[in-house]
Amino acid sequence: NTTYNVANEITTLRDSVSQDNDWLTLNQFIKYKKTGNIVTVVGESRGGFGFGGNDKYGTVGTLPSKYRPSIDVPLVFHAMGGSSYNKSGFINKTGEIRLYDSNSYVSYWGFCVSYPI
């Protein structure tokens, strides 16, 4: 008959997450990592880095060859302002991270995508 210590469990979980330091920096807005054969890419701009807009794709970074998918991988991203239905994104086989928005120049955005390699 023992008491379960939730605070201790939360501390343990927080400490394990804070040790997740194997991320690589692509640029100041995009980081990535490989865990086994899964690559995860995370990107976020809070107004400091934008892309195309105006019905054009913009490249926000290019991954090194050993982190690139073998096929184009679609991704969902969020951008501040405008409609949510006019956005598209993908990472292509050459490693380019491409985002699309039909609105004008977009500088507030974020995404997270994982894929096998």
C-alpha cells in the first residue's frame, strides 16, 4: 500500500524531455533530428523569417542529404492570418522545405513533420 507521487513523475518526465538535446540546427527557424530511421523536422517563425506567399511556394531551408526523404513528404503548417484552407507544404526528395500560402508574404508560421528514411 504505497502512495503514488504525481509531482515526482512530472519532474522525471520534465527532466527526460529537457535532455532531448540531439536536435541539429538547419537555420535559426528550423531544427531536425534522426531517431532510428525516423527524421523529425520542426520549424517556427515569429515574424523574423518569411516565405513567398502570393500563390507561390517559398523554400525555408534545405536538409542535408542523409536526412532527406525518398519521396516528397507533405506537411501541415500554420500561418498567422488569412484562411486556413489556402496553405500547403512539403519536403521534397532534394531536401527543400517548401511552404505555400495564397496570401501575401507570410512571416509567422510553424510546422512539425516526421517521416521514415
